[in-house]
Amino acid sequence: MQVPTTWLHFVGRSYWKDIPKFEREARKYGVSRRVSLRDLKRMAWDDRVVLAQWQGKAVAFGQFTITRISGLGAEVRDEVLKRYGGWLIDAGGAFVERECGSYYTGPCFVVSASVADVASVIEEKGYTGPLMVSGPYRPLTFDLLREPAAPRLHCRWSKDGPPFVVRARVVLRDVPHRQGFRAFDWRAFCEAVEEELCNPNGRGMVAVRGQFYASAVPVETGGEGEIQQVVSYARVER
């Protein structure tokens, strides 16, 4: 079974001045982030994207799982459906107004194609529209086998999984701001966060060392996810 890749992606402050503003929008509409075709080719359904914002330092605060590719034109959508099959789950027509731009949603289909398959069709058709990867928003949470050392952050007891589940924002001390998506070592990151959370001398916001470089997992063909057309996309220029 393929293990999904984790990606680190920065949310700019030109549209979202702070993290709560982005979170309010993400809870309403889900997360939808612009992606280059080059990055899209390396992705797969169910990949995790860790979201961060630069605030004089990198602060990781949330995540989403890639379940949809949106921003597609009708020609790309029809070709993907012709090759791989799919079925309609939403006729579209909803107006979405984000800080970075607004648009009307088009039809959304579940398709039996990998992200790489969809990316190949985009490249073949020469489509240059605003590609986006999307999914439901979740705050960062960490499963701990040890009890956190201080009563900080949001911590709850878990009956079914690891004993403790902690919600936290994390300062990435050694990670510089960079556009796009970079493969991120989720396992090493979680281990560093757990060590910090269980440190009896820890104070304030959780902060970890390391750049957590990783390699993308080779993408397999097949899979199942969603594709959606976007109509009348208008980006806000700042």
C-alpha cells in the first residue's frame, strides 16, 4: 500500500493577514491552493498538505488532504471522463468568494484516475488555467503516547487511538519561507513535536528544530478522486 506524501505549503499574508482569518475561510469553503503543473505531477490522492504562514518565522498551523483538483477547463474535464470514467456528484453553480479571488463552481465528478493521470491530460491539452488542489481543513493535531508536560494548548484523552491528542501550532525554527509545495518529513516532524510537548521545561508556543526534508513517494497509476471545473475565475491582485 502506498504511503501518501506530506507537503509543506505557505499561505501568504498579502491576502490573509493572520491565521484565524485563513481558518475562517477554510472552514467555510475548504482549502483550495494554487498549484503548478510541475508540482501537481508529483502528487497523489490523499497526500497531506501541512499549512504554514511566515510571521517573521515559519508557523505551521493546519492541514488538508488532497481530495480534489479544481480549476479545470471543460476540455480537460471531458477528456479525463472519456479516458477514465466518472460520475457527477455536484452540478455546481455555487459562488465562492475567497480573499484571493472569486469564482462560480462548475460540475464536480469523481473519477477513476490518479492525480498524475489528470496532470498528463492537462499537459496534453495545453491548459493554462488556475489549477488548484483542494480538501477539507483540519487544525494540526498530534497523537502522543506520553502525557504532555504542561497544561498548555488543546489536549484531550483518546479512548480509541493513542492516549493523548494535542492540537498545536508549531514554530519551524529552521524552515525558510518558500512558494509552492515541498516534500516534508511528517514522521520526523511529529517526533520532534512530541519531544517538545513532553519537555517539562517547555514554555509558550511549540518550536522545533530541523528542516524536515523528504522525497516525494513515487506516484502510482489508478486511484480515485474528484475533478471540478471553475467558471468566471477572478483573482484579486495585490
